[in-house]
Amino acid sequence: MGESERGNATREHILTTASAMFGEAGYRGASLRDIAARCGLTHPGLLYHFPTKAGLLEAVLQRRDEADIRDAGPGATGLEALNNLVEVARHNSKTRGLVELFATLSAEATAPDHPAHAYFVARYERVVGEFSQHFVELQAEGNLREGVDPQAAGRQWVALMDGLQIQWLLDESVDMAGVLDAHLKSLLA
Amino acid sequence: MGESERGNATREHILTTASAMFGEAGYRGASLRDIAARCGLTHPGLLYHFPTKAGLLEAVLQRRDEADIRDAGPGATGLEALNNLVEVARHNSKTRGLVELFATLSAEATAPDHPAHAYFVARYERVVGEFSQHFVELQAEGNLREGVDPQAAGRQWVALMDGLQIQWLLDESVDMAGVLDAHLKSLLA
DNA sequence: GTCTATAGAGTGATAGAC
DNA sequence: GTCTATCACTCTATAGAC
């Protein structure tokens, strides 16, 4: 429609590169010069497309959210949804950059003045809610073990994914999907 | 004995302050000038005691390890040891600085060239081993549920603690000890 | 769109006075 | 032990040429 039909190739290249480098070095650790150089640009060239560094980070996170929505099997619920999440973990261990991005930034953004702080507060609230919902559905299916609280199980699941990502980034022989799968099985009826 | 009897007051003050600020802002985010100012020093004054920033970080982590060893109830095993860990989580929510230090640095140190990278690789190997050992003991006591792998349970426990710390730092109403306790109960025979 | 050049601030570290 | 002054470098961002 009215949007620019072409010319976003550079923009896309910058977003992809910035995503990788924010993951590797964190937001503070990755400089605009480094990111621009890996795109074959100078840093003022990059700033033409994204006028501020914080704006670039925002765009990176926003694009990831859009990709997440595309990737999430739209209809899955309960056990099927949770099994899908184990598969997501298995798939993540093939894209180190993405794991780095969220593991590094969610810790860095713990500081209240970080440009992505509000984003991560909102993201965790949303994700914990979604995962808890899957356990509610699991319970309705009759597949949740007696005495397990769906809300706590949802929060546990998010924590487990985050913690395993750190362990995997420090030592890639850690089997994220295997540990998650074992955890899921221990919660089934 | 042969060690300097007094004069370490400044050194201790620097270590305490640096520990807090590395937690709040990360290693990269906390500058020597900031740390020194909060100690009532200039940054060359600080560098007299710790000649490099990486050396200061090393000293901060080393002092924490010594404190950890003091705090760990030396003899606890199995269920008693795991219950102690739930209490440690409850206590941690009263010392935000310490939680920040490890949550922030363990993500930052995921980068192979980070000055604390080797420290965290070794630390996780050690801690996962210790926690797994507690689950082996739990099994020997006959308190571990049928079909739960002690090694996986140890790794899960570490991941859960790390992930919960991030959630708690983003929203202090998250009940770290409560979620851990629920997890432990779900693993008992 | 992308560049060179530069402003203005911050960084870790050193030299040398006191 | 702690300071002032400074070095050499990096950072984000802007101005203005092409």
C-alpha cells in the first residue's frame, strides 16, 4: 500500500546484525560502530536508518515479537502447546544468537533505567500468563498431576527455560530440551 | 600472622561497593569513577588498591565465594540440604544487591572474552554437581519420587533459581522461595 | 543514502606531587 | 594512601559534503 515498496533491504540487514550483536555483547557492549561495520556501513550511515541506539534496540525487540507470533502454532493448547515449547527449546539450540539476545538483555534490563526495562517487565507478565494458561488447559484435559498449581507451574516453566539458556550458553553440551521434557513428564498425571 | 593487621578498611569498603554496583549496572556498566565516588575516593585512589578493573571484579567474586562457604551449613545432605536452599532463596530476597550481582554477571559472562567467563563456567559445573549430589542423597534416603533422575533434578534446580531471580528482579512480588518449595515438594516420594 | 569530520562526554590507566 | 592532571581511546550523536 502506501508503505515504501523497496529500500528496506539495508534496514533488514541492520536489524539482523544488531540482533546478533546485542546478544553477543549486550546492549551496552555492542557499539554502533561495530554493528555498522558488520553491515558494511559507517556508523552515521546506520544512524540514517535508526536515529538513536535505543530506537534500534526497540526495533530489534519489536521485530522479534512479530516473528514469535508467526512461529507460535496459533491454535495449540494444553499438552500439545507444552510439547511445542519443548520443540522450541530444541530448535533454539540451533540459533545461538537469539538465545543470547534474550538471556543477555533480560538480565541487563533488570536495571530500572535500561531502555528495554518496560519491555521486559511486560513481556514476562505476558509469557508467564500464557504458560500458566497452558497448565490450566492441561488440568482441564485431566493430564495435570494431582496437587500441582497451574500458576506456579507456568512461572516455573519460564524460569526453567531462562536458567537453562544461561547454562547452555556457558556450556553447549547442556541438553535444554531434554531437561524441559523431563520436567514436563514429572508434572503429567 | 604476617598479613597486614589493619588498613584493609578501605579495601573492604571498595569491595562491598563494587559488588553492589557490578550488580546494579553490570561489569561493563559500572565505571571505576562511579565506584570510587561512592567510596569517597577518586578513581586513581581506588586503583591504588586494585590496579585493574578486571582484578577488582575477580576480588569481588572471590570474596563472595568465601562468604558462600561460610554460609553453607557444612554438614547438610539430602532433603535437609534442599530445604536449606529454599531458605537461602527466602533470605536472598532481602539482599537485592547479591541477587543482582550473580544474575547480571552470569548472563554478561556468557561472552567468551568476558573477564569472569572462566569463573562462571567453573562455578556452574561445581554448583550443578553439588545440587545433583543432594538429589542422589535424597534418593538414598528414599525421599525421591520414582522415575526422577537426580542429575537432571540438580540441573533443573540451578536453572529454576537463576530464572526466578530474573523474574524477581523485574517484579519483586514474585515469590522465589514459594515456587522453589512447590517444585521440591513435587519431586518428593 | 552514505560518507568524512567533529563535537562532547565518558572510559581505564598512568605520572608525579603531596 | 590519596590527590590532580592527563593520555589515549571509545562512545553516541550531529553537521554538512556528495
